[in-house]
Amino acid sequence: MAASYCLIQHAKRPLQLKDTPGVLLEERVRKAIACLRIMLEKWRVGSCKAVGFEILGPSLLALLEDEGYYFDFPGKEQLSAICNQKLAKVRPEMLYNTASSALLHSLEAFHHRTDLSYDLFAHQKIGGSMMASPSATASYLIRCEKWDDEAEAYLHLVVRNGDGKGSGGVPSAYPSTNFELTWYKPGLLEIQVVSTLLESGLWSSSFGERYDAKIVDMLEHSRSIGEGLVGFGELSPGLTLLRQTAKCSIAPGIEPDLDDSAKTSIILSLLGRSGFASQIVEHFDSLHCLKTYKSERNPSVSANCNALLSVLLDSDSARPQYAAIQKMIQFICEKWRNASGSLDDKWVQSPRPIERAARANEEMR
């Protein structure tokens, strides 16, 4: 949907990009719309686990309708109902507040809302970005009445230094410093997972221990920015290029989340340092489980598995977390028991949620 909308806008206003003839652009738009109709017809909204689809989908459909392209598909009413359920809890106007919100990462979901003043979101920038999201930042920049040099500088940085390396490919989040550190460790024989190596006892002196101090320093620095918790990335260090491109004020770190906070606490515990499970439970606790973000609609099994492991491995927890342990175990077991062959999780499209649940079960023995 986003790519189709982009093609339509480019065909209407090619600006300086005139290498592709208009007739060819129109043909590409026609094919994109035809393909999208087929995809929407096959879309099973009820089983979709993609993060943010319930607000991004209706927004993109509204933008396409504004351009004269209407879609009717089996799951459209259900999609609208799920969107209304989400927005009943989290109003876009909340973004005007000073406190950061995970909703900023999907700010483009409100691009069609003409009643919102995007200029009032300027104070929410982190290193020029909207919660380290290139698409949300681009939406903000398009809708602003006053051009924002910091946001433009961030987008230049992403295009130049992101995975695409100037080719046009742009990641969904940039930078994802903490995620890459706590989940992946480059520089070995292959991309490997730090916490997995630690949990399995493979973080030996042959290659692991020499990284200990540096890893701990980086994680503790992230905690200091996130008031003791951790988000998927941070924009305060390493922004020399951004500062050179524009006068960029650096705001505090990205909103903390359960997954990255739990993985960080696990790594610190396995390295013989103090974890912070008590703080994790206190911040992310809800009625039936722990939530990745406070405004989360459907909680994550894998995130709760990681949270459970962080509690079980943290010998320096400020107080026993028996109630939280029981709550997470009941949530995980219920999801596992009701799963038909596979344990679906919005963050992980693989058997990994089951592996994490088994790992937590092993730690409790």
C-alpha cells in the first residue's frame, strides 16, 4: 500500500526525478494497484500479527482513496474494527504531550488526519527522528508547514548509512543499536546471538570475555539514557555526521521496551553483573502479563519469555517476583496450550517463541 501510494505521488509530481517517462510510471501504478487488489483479497486480517498493521492499514487505504483508488476486500470491516479498538485506547492527540510514546514510531499512520498539526510534534524528535523511524520522520517532514532541517538531516543519514548504503533501501528503524548488541554479535565466524552464547556457556575467553567490559559499558550507558530501562536503539552517541549536516539537538533515548530491557538484564546477569528485573516488572506490568509497550494491544509471548528469563536469572532482584513469575508462566502456558501447531508471535516469525518458553522452563527447574 505504501509503495503504491508512493508511485502515485511520484507519477503526479516527478519533480527533479524525470528519468522515467510518465507513460511508464502510469503503467507501474496500474500494475501495483492490480497486485494490491489481489493481495488484499487474500489477506486474512484476523490472523495477522504484523506490528502496527491495525492503524497503518486503514491510514494507507484512506490515502489511496483520496487519490481515487477504492478497495473492497473480505477483511476490511474487521480491520476497521481493530483500528477503532486500538485508537479508543490511544488517541493521536496524546502525541502532543511532552512524554514520548511508542505511537511516534508509527506516526505515518496519521498522515491522512488533516485535523492534526504536525508542527506540534517537533518537540518529540530524537536526534532529528520520530522514535528512530524513517517512515514516521518522512511523514512528519511532509506534513510540517515549516521545514525541519534536523528531520531532513536524519533522513539523509539513514539513506547514506542504513542497510541500503545509498542505494535507496531504508530500514524500518535506524539506528537499532541496543537491539543489534543484545540480540546479534557481528565480527565472529557468523552473526551470532550474544545472550544465546552466554546462556549456552559458549562465551569463553577465546573470544567473548575480551568484549565484556565494552558490552557492559554500552548497555549501562543505554540504561542511563532510558532512566534505568532500554529501548531498541539510541540516537545520542555517534551522531557526528548528523551534527555536521544540521544543528541537531539530541533528546533523551528512544522509549524503553520490554524485549530489549529484558535481554539487556539477561546479558548483565550472565556476565556476573546486577540485572534490573524488579524495575522491568514494575514498569511493564499489566493485568495478565507484561507488555512490550504500555499501549500494546496484543501482548507478545516471546517478550514475556525474555522477561521471565530476566527475572529468573537476576540474583540481585530488589525483591522476590513470585507474583510476576506466576503471571508470566500462566500467560505463556495458556498461549502455548491454545496454539495449533505453532506459537504465533508478532515480533518473531519462527519457532523461537517456543524455544524461549522451553528455555525459561529449563531455568525454573
